[in-house]
Amino acid sequence: MPKTNTNPLSGTRDFLPIDVLRRKYVVDIVERVYQKYGFEPLETPTMERLDTLLGKYGEEGDQLIFRVMKRGDKLSRMLEGDPSENTLADSGLRYDLTVPLARVAAEYQAQLPRVFKRYQIQPVFRADRPAKGRFREFFQCDLDIVGSTSQIVEAEVLNAAAEVFHLLGFEGASDFRFRLNHRWVLRGLMAVAGVPHDLEESAIVAIDKLDKIGIEGVRKELLGRSVPASAIESLEQLLDEAPEGNDAVLDWLEEKLSDSEGGSRAVSELRQLVSYIDNGPSSAHLFVDPYLARGLSYYTGPIFEVECAGFRGSAGGGGRYDDLIGMFAGRAIPACGFSLGLERVLLILEERGLFPERLSGQPQALMTLFAEETVAASLRLVQRLRAAGLRIDVYPESGKYAKQFKYADQRGIRYALLLGPSEIEQKTVGVKDLKTGDQRTLTIDELLDFLTSQA
């Protein structure tokens, strides 16, 4: 019989128990922080109408949407004609969690509070080329505030995200940083450099690739997008001129954009945001970067990305998108949010060894079985421990302890419980620490206290 290919589809993964427990560890921290900041949970369908998704992610994003073909008679009729990718499909897998939020905010306007603070943790799908830390199916942990133009919204979003990183073990100011910019700063710099107005968005898409393809790659891309050579040269000079330090950068931008109404307003908004964040969890990690672009076309104001030291690429990002919900609602509704890339955060935590030695959900002890005549007593003990809220596994076969200890080690269980005839007679339990090799004898009450303290 030929062997079936059991590898998961390229760009997707199976999650074994330790993987699931690690994800749950991170998600529990994320949810706890987001709820602490007043955000409420939301979930949306995996599939959205194709016209809901298209046109929201820029020229390249639309190409990464997984289309879902029409079904039955509708598909048959389309196949009889001159089919194309879009005529064969009427829906798609969600590309992110922001566009579904915009649809929900428009659909349920009357039922939602005027300022709606939501978080959402669900998988998203992109027909992208798989790479390290980049998958076709991955989870995002989003938080957004809908309904306010105040810069306090950005401050809340950034502070909540920073607190998540702190609780995950990113403690030093250099462990991670938030790159911060404003879309109108970019537009102003494009104008200063002489980029034609109708090519601004296209040029911003190219600038967004700076950290991936370098200045030479950006230059070639700008030329390919018909940006004049003189404007490209001016942009390169501006790249070299930008000073270091948030205050210095903002002063430089204020000078460079003094003749741009939109640019000057953007610098003022960034100054206000920095002041709101002062002394907050994100303040030590803020880095004003005038060339951060974020290619998604729906951003309208401040934008930000989080970078972790030693890791190529961002671990999350977001910004203000005051027009997106209006596409669905028929009226202007301001919004701002942040998306944490769960897969990349998990990868960084593993590389840095930041996961706890034992994760919540793993068994706290293994009940070994000495012999058939002790099984009943062992199972009674297990039920008593479980009734007290402890997580106890049972090895299903009696026999040599070495085999049972090996199983516990494979499961990451530190303590083995030993209940032989002498322990049963004395109403005690042997407890072996499989990490240190130490062994002790405890009463049942002492065992309950000991395992509870190890939870």
C-alpha cells in the first residue's frame, strides 16, 4: 500500500500539544491585558463576500486573497462562459481582521456603543509565499477603537500592546520598539521630493519595502513605477538627512513640511500622541520613523509597527483608518487599531527561551501504577486529587517504574506519585521529582498542599 503524503499543506501547520499550550499561554496574556484596557471580544466568519475584501489592501494585497469558488449551478454557468478568477469566485477567506470589523461596525451601528473597543483573536489567510515566520494561515490578535478621532485612542492601543510584550518577558527598552509615523508625513515628504501627486500612493508602496529590499531595491522599484529620477534622488537625500531621537525628528519634520498643511497637521498629531504616551508602558519603546509606510491603503493617520531585537520583520502593526468603515456605513466613522502577529511572537519567544518551564494545562503529576492489586487505591487517590482541582495523569499499565518515568518525561510531567502496598498501609504517598531525582513521602493532605503550591 503506497504511503499517503501526511505533510500539512504548504504554509499551514499542525499544532501538537506543546504548541497549543504555548499559544494558549500567549493568548491568555493578550486577552487579560486587552480586557484590562476595556476591550471586549468579537468574532466574525472565516469567509467574507469578495466585494467586501477587494480594494481594501492595496495593489498587492488583493492578489493575496484566497478566493472561494461559486458552487453548484452558479459555478457551472460561469465555466460555460469565459471565466476569470473573480467571476468564478463570490467570496474569500478573510485577509485580516480589520475589514471584517469595519463591516460589523457598519452593520450593527445601532447596537454598538458610540465608542466601540473590541479585540479579536482568530486566524486569517493569505496566498503568500511561505517563509520563516510567514504562513498562509496564521492568527492575529487585534484590538481596535471605533468612533473617536482623539489621539488618546492611539495611546491606548500602543500602551496595551506594550504591556503585552512586557508580560511576555520583553522587559528592556531595547527588547522591542514601536516605529511610529503618519501617512500625511509620508505624503508631505513625497511632495517635498517632487513625487507627482498621482504617484504618491505607488511610491509609498515602494518605500514600505525599504527594510526588505534596501535602498537599491527601492530605487529600482520607484523607477519601475515611473517616479522621476530627480524625485528619487531627492527622496534618497531625505532618507540620509533624517536625524535620530524623537524630538529631533519631529523638529526636522516640522521644518521640512512647513509648507504642507497636511504634513504640518500630521507632525502636530504625532507630537500630541507622544505627549499622551509619556510615562505609559510604550513610552520607552517609541521611535519616530519618518519612512515607516505600511503598505495597506486604508491608513489615514498615525501608523506604527513593533520590531523585536534580533528578529527580521515586524511582530505586529497598525494605525488609524478613518475612512474604511465609511466605505460600508455611508458616513465617516473614525477608527484606529493594532494587530499582533501571534505566530511571529511565538517564534521570538521560543528563540529567546521566554516560555515558562511548565505551562498551564499540563499535568502536575503522574499517578504511577505499582501492581494490579494497588490499582483501585491509586484510582481513588487520583479522583480525590482531581476533585481538588489538580491536573493528574494516570499511566494505564502497572509494571516497571522506569517505563512510567520515561512517559512522564516525554509529557513534561515533573512529579511521579508512587502508591505501593507500604504507602497504602501507612496512608502516605511517595512523590518523586523527576527533574532532581529527589523523593519524599507525604500524607494525602500534605500532597494536596504540595501540588497546589506547584500549580
